Amino acid sequence: MSADPRPQVSTLDNGLQLVLSELPHARSVSISIYIRAGQRYEAAPEDGGISHFVEHLCFKGTERRPEPRLVAAEIDALGGSINAATDRELTVYYGKVTPDRFAELLDLLVDALRHSLCRDEEIARERGVILEELAGVEDAPDEQVSVLLDGLLWPGEPLGRDIAGTPQSVGAIGADRLRGYYRDQYVANAVVISIAGALPAAQAREQTARAVADWPSGEPAEWVRSAAGPPGPGLRLLEKETEQAHLALGLRGLDSLDEDRHALALLSIALGEGMSSRLFLRLREELGLCYDVHSAASYLRDTGAFSVHAGVDPANAAETVREIVAALSCLRSPLEAAELARAKQVVRSRIQLQLEDTRSVSAWHGSRLALGLPLRQPEEAIAGFERVTLDDVERVARRLVRGDALQLAAIGPIGDASELEEALQLGD
């Protein structure tokens, strides 16, 4: 009897959710454990970065594995890979091993998330590590400009801050507050475990249910909903001695359930994803203004963003902004059929290639379940893009690309913002 390719979802008595994807053709098994903790759960500015801070602490010792070096040695001995990441809406801990090491990986991850000691000395050590991480962003203007743009798109909101917090917030978060957040947020009913790979679903379910049966539920904090968008166009310039001027031009986008999200993704590909995109051909190939220019669309539970990033000679910054704005304006008239066809092919390839890997499959289903989104097979996702028409793309462009929505962040040796401000004006 062949394995069922559809993900199998179940909810345990303590509220923890499991999603299992049996992939008998694979040679590995991956576990992704999603915690409903992240930037959007940090309502108070003084909590900025607390989710990321706790993520750092979870591999720093438990009662059974009291020393970080023991945890590290066990990770290495598994012969696979293990890591963690904090994002805007979720924190994920994940690992990938051969099927015979599944039980060991599961035990290690569950122990780390359930029983982290969060000792004062480890908190002090990781505080220093995170402060160095933040200093690294200060030295990476291409990353820093994205944080500046977020602050324009979501002013005064958690989404407008760096996911890792600020030096001030990270320096001030107390040990008791960290332990309290960990205790309150890392509860069973805020957890999704996604398993994908060469392991029978029944075996994966039985072993996992046994490992987490006594994980208590609780009352975790809810995520902070986004307010209305910025009242008008905005510009933030950070004058800094860099070789290039780094530009990030963006606007509020769509949420992860919006009916126009497929059209926006295809529009982004046509505009600025790849060497045959409009922006690449115009700004790099025709005008020689920059080496790299690209667009991106991101989707969150109740909001989103659409942005264009470029690194240019400071003398060309205003002209580059002017060209990007012109390209956005042109999107309000239809794409050509060939552009839409290319974008659809790009999406098909991305989805199919991404889901060859067990880690990607576990992330695909686990993140969607954790965010309350419907689970879809790759074919269903591709079908959503295939249905998009040229009229759909024009509609979403006219819906989003408005002069009063444009926000521009810039970093570089630019003393006067007036030319950038003038270039930001969107024509009719």
C-alpha cells in the first residue's frame, strides 16, 4: 500500500498540533517545530527582540543536558543538521537526519524547547552575542535599510522594529522577563510539529505523541494586529559613509489570504525578480545604474509589503528612485502576455524544486498550520497562480501602487534628501 501524499493533521489533548508528510522516496526525515512567538507578539517596545533572545537560549542547557557543549556534541553526533530562526510571526526549531536518528532528534528538540534552564550566566553571554549581531546589521547597510523601510511601513508597531530588537531593548530585558516569556509562550497549544520524510506516518505520530504528551498547555500572548497604513508618502534618509547608496522603496501589500496575492507575486517577478525582469533590464542593462536591483512581496496574517531594493552609486540615487517609480507606474497598465507566462513558469519551478527536500516540505506544511492557513499540495498552489490573468495583475497594481502609499528608505553619503523626495513622486 502506497503512502498517502497528503499531509495528515491531528491535535493532541494538550492542544499541540501535528502535521505529518510521509515521503517514502526520501532518504531523510525532517522535524520543524513552530512556536507562535515572534516579533508580532512583542506588544511593548521594551520587549523588542525577546522572542529572538529566547530562541538563543533554548540550546544552552537543560536538566538532562546541562552544558551547552553537551548539546552541541549531541547535535554533531546526529550527523545531520539542526538550527532555529525567529521571524515576524513564528519561531521555528528544525532538524534533518537519517530516519534511524529520528527519535534522537525529536528527543533533543523537545527537551530543548520544554526544559531550557535559561540560566543567568547564559542569558548574559547570549545578550552579548545578540548585541554583536545587531552591530553587524549596523555594518550591513543593505540589511539596515530594510529595517528603516519597515519602520516607515508600520510606524509605531512591532513590525516596524528589527526582529532582533534594538541595543537598548536587548540590553534592558531582564532575566526574569525572559524566563517568564519563555514559560508563557512555549506552551503546547502554541506549538505545531511538522514531520516530513522517509518515516511511516503512524510511527511518527506515535513517537511524537508520546514525547510531548506531558507538555502543558497555557494562555500564550496573542499577536498584535496591524493598524492602518501610513497616512501618506514617507522618506527616511540615514546619512552614512558607505561606498554605495542603499535604497528600499516599498508600500503596504497584501495579507496571506487576500484573493489578489497570486497576482501580486507574479507582478513582483515581472518587475524585479530575475535577469529578464523589467527593472534589471532597464536599470542595469540599459542605464548601468546598479549591479543589483530586485523586488519582493511578503504576506503576513493581516498585512504585507511590496518592495524594491537597489544598491547604487550615491550620485545616481535620485535617478534610480525616479526609474523605479516610473516602472511602478507602468505596472498600472497591463503586462505583456509573455511576461505573465514567464512569471508563471518561475513560480512553477520554484515550488516544485523547493519541495524536493524534506526540510522544505516540513516547513511548507508546518508554517501554514501554525499561521492558521489552509494546507495545500504543491499542485493546488501552482493552480492558484495559473488562474491569474493579465486583468488580475493590472487590478492589483492599480489597487496598491498609489502615490500616497510610497515609502522610501535610503542609506548612504547623501546630505540632502530633496532630490530623493522629488523623485518619489508618482505620476498619474
